[in-house]
Amino acid sequence: MTPIRPDLALLWPSYTFFPLAALGVLIFGAAGGDAVMVTIGLGLLALNALIVVNQAYFTTLAIEGDELVFRTNFGLKEERVPIGALQRIDAKRYPGAHSGASAPYFVARGRASTVKVNTKPYRLPAFTPLIALLRQANARVELDPFWSRVAAGEDVSKEIALTPRSRL
């Protein structure tokens, strides 16, 4: 199975205003002849580029050997759960700024470890083959109602109220 990666089309709206602000700082700094503002503007643009490159190339959710592995932050952050120890997959939501709730997290709970992935930059149907493979390898894995519907191929993209809160 190929690793699941964030969809860049879903990421770009999150980074729209950040590069515009950086360009504003850069333009006003260049127009005013202020080297510090130009440097700050270039630094902000570089930071934005690093964020996008991290999401595009270094953030993955995959099965490696006998473990479910989530990597991000240029490979510096890694979470692992052995598939045999996997007990439950939950959709945990956190309070959001405007909508009242965040995108559901993919929370794979094992006996001693947990993998938690924010699904906002992902297309939910990309999780269907992963869930099927996890359930094939470990039939005891429980799915909460949200991920059961995703695994069944249902469109849950507009659902907020029906997603249960997990036991965290």
C-alpha cells in the first residue's frame, strides 16, 4: 500500500494569507529601503515554503512492516503503533475557531501507544484502503461510527454533529 499524504489542494487555502502577508512585508520593506523588513519578508516566505514542502514530501501515514507509522516535521516527529496491538480507531474532534469543531483526527489507539493524525489536509476516501488493510491484518480493531462510515465508502465530509467525541 502506498503511504497516505496530505492533498496539496486542501492545504493551499490554509497558507493563502501567510504568503500574502510575507509579500506585503517584503514589498513595503523594499519600497522603504528597509533591509530588516526585506529580510523578515524573505524569512516569512521561506518559512511558508518549508511548511508546504514538509506537508508535500515529508508527512506520511503508512504501514511499515507490522506497524502503523505517522511521520511529519521533516521526519523528526514519528508516531508508531504495532498493528497487532491496535485496538480502536477513533475520530477525535477539538474545539475550532469558527466552525465550533475541528476536522476529525484519525486516532489509532494501541495498547501502549497512539497515532494521532489531523485529517484536515487529507481526502477522507484515502483512508478507506488503509482501514481495510488494518482490519484485514487485525480483525479485532474497533472503528467508531465516523470511521465505520468512511470505511464503508460513505460521504462524511459535511458531517460535524454526528461525530462522537473520543475517550481521551
